[in-house]
Amino acid sequence: MAAANLTRPAGAATLSSAREAAMPVPGHARKATQPRFEVSETVDVEQYDAEKLAGALFTKIYNWFGFDAKDAPYIDWNGPTPRLPAQRISEAPLPEPHEVPTPGY
């Protein structure tokens, strides 16, 4: 996952640790310090868990902006691995893999 153009003449991109804030909440926002960043996570296909993968990527993004992983909103910290449940963002669970249509190649 890569992001570019995070610092522009109009100002740096901002990320907030506050949930659902339309505007950055003072004391909870951090600005991008570089114009580009990349995060990645290696997963075992046999053990693939979309919520674990999302949690890992999400916390890495927050780390890049200078937050502690525990400051990342929406993360479920119950259990050994941080997870980002779809319901915390969209109020709907992720579809089961067999319910997602596979594009015809």
C-alpha cells in the first residue's frame, strides 16, 4: 500500500486519532512529514484473516504519522493480534470469501 502527494503547497495531509472527526481535533492530529510512504504486511494464505491484515496495515499507517499503535481508532485490541473489524468502520461485517464474486479471467 503506497500513498503519495501527502505534502502539497496547500499543506500536509493530516491524520487524527479521534474517531469520525470531520475536522482534526486539536491534540489528536498529526501531519505528514514526507510526501510519500509505503506500508506492507506479509500474510500466510492458509492463515489469511482480513481483519488482522487491516489492523496491521492501519496501525503501521498511524505509526508513520507518529502515533503509537494503541492510538489508532477502530482497532479491536482484544486478543493477541490487533484487528480492524469492518463493522467498526462500515457498521456491516465483511462478506465471507465465498460470497465475493471472483472476476472472470
